[in-house]
Amino acid sequence: MNRILLVLLLLAGVASVAFAQSRRKPLKGKIICIDPGHGGTAATDSYRVGPGGEREEWINLRVGLLLQKLLEKKGARVVMTRVEDIQVPLPDRATLAKNRKADLFVSIHHNATADSSVNFPIIYFHGNKSENVASVDFGKELAARLLKYLHKPGTPVSLVSDFTIFADAGASVLRNTYGIPAVLAEASFFTNPSEEQRLKQPEHNRREAMAYLEAVIAFFSKPVAPIAAKNSKVPAIPPFKVFQEAERMTPHCKAVAAGF
């Protein structure tokens, strides 16, 4: 009887330890690919810079590196498409995610527009929401956290197909990682002078990284929906566009972003 009781106590102890570890490491076993957008173009690209001189690629990298540390503390294996201010070809970013068998691909960006008063988040998924359900689900989690950490209550947030900005084929990194839950997130507009100043601050960058972290944990706390083959549920996505970042981009910049 005493032996049975001892075994039961040991089993209960093991279960308790395992439960505690799962709470501390909720992302154990997950492979997350973090893609700090752009990079290495300060000498050649005058487009992705705020009114005070802060470049988008610098912001993206700071947030990405902070997020890497946060994810690793929660047990995730993190794959970074870049860890310094260098230019990495878009196809190489997608290939890295696929070769490492990423469970999630997150491309970190910040937005620009001709109207300096604009500041709200935009999150893109590839293709059609009825087919790319997992990416839409993660986008919803991220939208809620970006509003929580970075924006005033009532700020609008857009969660839309990448065909809204690249009507022909969507964004390269999302198109070429299709099959992996993936988003390209523009957390805020660096062309807004007040937001640009906030984006220079380490604490603001940390809050943004926390928004991503909480979204990732929430996403993996539930079963991940399957991603259907493109055009298996809808014949094609009709062409439609919204104009925010795109309206300031030269044809060359558009072609580079779309991967053509």
C-alpha cells in the first residue's frame, strides 16, 4: 500500500513539474521564423525613411531582435532572416523559413504614407481568407495585441489580403511561404512624426515585441487551422487595391517588394 502511495505521489510530482514547465515554455517545440523587413539599403533607398531620419529597416530589426529573445525564453526555436543591417533577397527569406520547417512566419514592417497624420496597424495575409484560415487567425491575435500595446482605444486596424496592395500576385515573402501560417505586419506609420519619435525609443520597441509574443502564444494555444491550396475554394481573387504605402512607391520599389 505504501509503495502504491509512493508511486502515485511521484507521478503527481512529475505531472506537476511538466505542467509548470509547459506554462513557462508554452512555445517549446515550435519553430518561428522572424523576418525583419528590408535592410542594407540606406545608401540607395530614400523612400523608407521618416521625417526625422529614422529608417524603417532599422526599426524592423530592433523589434525583431527583441522578439527573438522573448520567443526563445518561452521555448521557441527562432529562425531570423537577418540579424544585422544587410539586404537579404526576398526569395532567400522564404526559402529559409521553408527549409527550417517553420511553424509560423512573421514579417515585421512599419508603414509609410504621404499623409503624415496617419497612424494605424495593417496586417497582410496571402491570398483568400477562406483558404488561408491559419494566417487570418494569427492576424486577428496580432491585431488585438498591437492595439493593446501601441495604439489608442478605437484606432482602426486592417487585416487584409496582400492582393490589396500587390494585385497581381501578392507580396513575395507571403506568396513564397504559402502553406505556413504567415503575416506581414505594418505595426504603425513611421511617416507620422510623433510615431517616428516613439519608434526610436527602446521601450516602445519592447512593447511592440511583446505584442507579437502574446499573439504567438495565443495562436498556438489553440489548434492551428489547415491552409487550403490556393484557388481551391475560390477561382481567383478579383483585383482591388487600397492606397497607403503603395501610393508613394516608385514602380521599381513596387516590383522589388512583390518579388519581380
